[in-house]
Amino acid sequence: MAVGFKENSAVYTFTGERGILTITFEVSGGKLRVTASWAGFGESLMGKPLENFAMGIAEAIKEFCSSMKCPATEINSEGGWVEHITPETVPALIKRLAVELGTDFVVEGTAEDGTYLSAEIRGGNLTHLTVKVETSESVIHMDVPVVKLDSEPFEGLPLGKKFKIQAKKL
């Protein structure tokens, strides 16, 4: 493998018995562009497979980066504090916890005003979302893969507070 870097790009070249695979990562205008090229055996048949390969790499990097931008402070066995949580950052928090805890866990948070939120993940899917505010409680049942999680399930929830959270494996 050979690696080359420029100001906003990196090129990885893999050489094997049947040819050379080159993957280029370039950041332009705040966006990541991934390209792949193949020189060697079956070169004329590699157009669409290489496009799918490059798109898969880009999607994996995007998911990894979104899981690392979550608003959590340090989380340990005692829990942690999360500030400035929004519908857009909750999926990142859950994805980060999935990286650390696996496919079966629950994360619970309580705000200083007593608002309680809980998300249960089973088999890599968000299955239950519980919200308690004062005397009312809502439980939302769903089956959404964590990797496809976006802000939609969290719209309208009482977020924007500082939550003391705990996460534990199931």
C-alpha cells in the first residue's frame, strides 16, 4: 500500500496480483468526495462496482463522523452529562453509544427540571422511546436501525436541556 497526501486530499494505492486499486479522499467546499479507480483484470467491468464501493466508503465515513460529533461529555460507568442536545444530535449520541456498547443497550437521561427520556436499542434497532414530563408519560414504539437513525423521531421532544445520562448494556 502506498499513501500520498496533499492539502485537502489523500490517495491510497493498493497493489495486488490482479491490478491496482486507487482510492482518493478529497475535501472541497466542506464536502467529502471519495473516488475509486481500478487498473487491471476486469477493468472494463468495474465501473458500477467501483462507484458503489466509493459511495459505501463515503457513507461509512459520514456515519462515523456523525457519531463522533455528539454533544456528550465524558461518559463512564457512573454516567455523564449531556448539554445542548437537539433532535439533530440525539442520533449521533445513540450511534456513539452503539459503537461503545454494541447492539443491545438502554440510555436514560434526567434533566434538572425532572424531564426523563429513555431510548432502548435491541438488535441494533431503536425500539422504544420514553418521555416523562411532570405527570404525563409517552412511550413510542418503533423499529429503526441505529445506522439509519435521523432527527425525525426526536422532533418535538423536550430537549435543549442539560441531561444527566446513564447507558447500560441489556
